[in-house]
Amino acid sequence: MKSKFGIYVVIFFLLSLISCKKDKVYSEKITRTITDMAGRKVEIPVNVQSAFIDRHSVMLVYSFDTLLPVNRVFNYNDSEKKYLTQGFYVNKPLVINENAEEIIRLQPDIILFSKALTEENKKKADQLQKKVNIPVVLLDNDFHNYKSTLSFLGNVLNKKEKSEKLNNFIRTYVDSIPIKAKQIPENKRKKVYYAEGNKGLKTDPSGSLHSLLIDLVGGINVAQVDILPGKGMTGVSIEQIYLWNPDIVLVWSGNYDSKDSYMHIRHDKLWKDLKSVKENKVYQVPWKPFGWIDRPPGINRLIGIIWLSQTLYPEVYTQNLNKITQEYFKEFYHYNLNEEEAAELINPQPN
């Protein structure tokens, strides 16, 4: 009887040890060391469950995991929410800046920032990481390096198969566009004015992050103004626009359904004699659920460069834009567009 009792005690003791060990594993995050895209050594959890994000990393993160962010950086209207999962924005605090107090309060597993990989940004990342004691991972936001960025993020989030699907979209539909653009004869290139601001009297010139796609598809950005840092948008006069005489006007209306800038340019008497207005070559840039060529300049521009290339040169870029848009939304936004929805997104200007 005593021997049996002794055996039970031993078994109970061993089970208690196993249970304690198991609880310890679950209570402590298992980590690994990675080298982020800026060359910084960062120790991150093996299984990342949450992340604090910035403006440029929103779409990158969303394409992999709609529930990962602990914050949101944009407000969305109802027409934009239609294409986003509720878990992405409902009950998520609006935290735009790198607010250390808010980050500590939200306690994400990691912080994901998509930025230019400058020494200044690396220093800021190191300082923030030290202040909040949460790993900061820098992602490359250069349009030309998106395949590398997606592969890297797929590794961080243990979703390599998904990153390969996203990269396959780029290889299939995007990589050839700048190559074809270089083959367009100079005398066939379209002169483009990128109209920003609530009356279209702000713009960004060639070389700006905000107008990059115009250069990549073979357009000639007519704006001869200084590049402003940050949000850009250099003010210009209507007289100057007439002197530039663009073939096409692209309109950014601030992602509002009312399309105020577009409507102003199409109907205001100051614009009516501009060649591109008279010839109905004014195009509202699609913006749902994120701007297609800018605002923010993220991987949302992948569908934007396809749209813009066909808008400027339909005879050069002849792929089925409707079907490509449906595929993009399925892979990057987890939304199954029907043909009518795709057509509405592609052509947002009123008849």
C-alpha cells in the first residue's frame, strides 16, 4: 500500500514539473534575432501576434494579416470600409506618430516602420526601441524594392507562401511596365499635370515620391517646381498650368467621395479653356480603399501603376485591367471584387 502511494507521489511530482515548465514556456516569448532591411540586428518574437504600424506600412501589413495592427493611422469613410475587414479598424486607436507613451500602452510584439533606409531613420529606430523596450523593425519603402520587402515581411510573420503569391503578382503585372515605358518614343510621351489640393492648384514635380508613377509609366510631369519635403504639394498658379499645357490632368481629390477637386477642374471657368479639360482628358485617380498612385505612397501603388499606364498609353499596355484589379484585391486586400465593383473603382469620375 505504501509503495503504491509512493509511486503516486512521484508521478504527481513529475506532472507538476512538466506543468510548471509548460507554463514558463507560454509565459515567456521565444525570440529570434533577425537583420532588418536597414541592416540592424533586432530580436523579435518567433511568433509575432501584434504590431504597431506607421502610414507606409499599413498596406504591407494588411496584405499579410488584417488583425495584426494594434493601431490605425487613417480614418475611413463608409465607401472605403466596404473593402476592409472590420477587425482592421474597429476599436483600434488612431495613433499616427511615433508616440512612445501610446506604444507602451498598446504593448505590441513589434513595431513595423516602412521608411527610406537612411542613417537618420536608423538612429530614430534605435532611440525609439531603447525608449519603449519593444523591437523596431525597419522595412524598405522604395517602390523598386517591394519584392524584397514582401519577402522580408513574410519571413518576419512566418508567411513565406503568402509573400510569394504577392511577389508573383508584381512579376506578372508590374515588372514589365517601366521596361515598356523606356521604349515609348519621346514624341509620343504624354505631358501630365498632377492636380492636388482642393482646387487642383498644388502639385508635385518629377522626382517626388508622390508623383513617382508618372515617371515610371513614361509620362512627362510638366510641373517645374521645387520638391517639398514630407507631404509635398507645391502651390502653382492657373496661369502656369496653361503655360505647361498638359495633355492629361490627373486629379487627387483627397480621397473624398464628393471628388471636389475633380468637379472644380471640370466646371470652373478658369480651367475650361485648358486643352486637357476641353478634350475630356481629366482623370480622377482611384482611391478606394487607399489612394492608387499616392497618399500614402505604399504598395497600394502596385495597382496604381497598372491603372496609370493604361490611362496614359492604352495602346502600349493592353492587359485586362478589370481582371487584374479583381486579382489584386483578392491577394492584397482579401476582398473578392465582382466585375461591376472593379469597373466602378477603375473609373471613379462621373459620366
